[in-house]
Amino acid sequence: MRRLFAASIWAPGAIPPDEWKYRNLKRVWLPLYDLIAIYAGLQAVLYGSTILNRLFTPDMVDAFGTAMVIVAVVCLAGVAFPHLWLMEMIGKVMLVGLVAGYVTTILLLSEAPTPNLFVVGMLTWGLPMSFFRLNLLGEEVKERRDSASEVGK
């Protein structure tokens, strides 16, 4: 257990001093974001979605919820263990894709006279956090490449 904790974002020294301003983002808010996504996926599996239930079979709704849980667990693992940054990056892209697919489904396939724009807004409200995290991960990749090229000179 100690080795697992030592590899985590919560271990002392896991966050370099120059990134200390992001410690709460990495240790609290990003894990919470992914836990909420896991919870949302579980709710889709357990109870469905009023909108999706009207448009798709229960098996399709369960598949969507299961995909959400799996992708969010991958994201959480990547947040919790910084060495899994690539896994997190792939997971965040997939998470954005799942949410975008859900929003697109509501906008294009809903049989209501007007799409449920409140639900669309609530779904898209969380996307900037994923985009922000993807931006941070991209910057970290760039910094690693820059420092590796400096060492090679």
C-alpha cells in the first residue's frame, strides 16, 4: 500500500514546487470530477436516463452508462497516478466524446418540440474542466520534450 500511495498524486513531493499552485486541482478537483462522472455512469446503468430511455433500448442506455463508468475510472487512475498521464489523456478525450455524443443525441434525436436545452447546458457545463485538463497535460508533454531535448544537447 505504501508503494501505491508513494506513486500517487497525494504523496509528498508528487507535485513539483513550480506546480504547487495546481495542487488542489490535481489532488481534489480533478479526482472529484472523475468520481462524479463515475457516479453519473452508474446512475445511467441503474436507472437509465429519461431522454435516452425514450430514444434507445435499455441495453443501449446500459452500454452508454457502462462506457461512462469505465472511461471515468481510467481518467481517475490517470489523475491519481501521474505516470499514467497518457491513459488519462486518452480517457479525457473519450469522456468528452461521450458527453458530446449525449448532447448531440439530445439535440438531433429528441422528439420533443424543443430539445431540452437545460440538460444540454448542464452536460456541457462540465466540459471546460476536461478541456482545461487536456491543455495542462499537453503543456506537461511539451515541457518533458523540451527538457529531454535540452539534456540531449
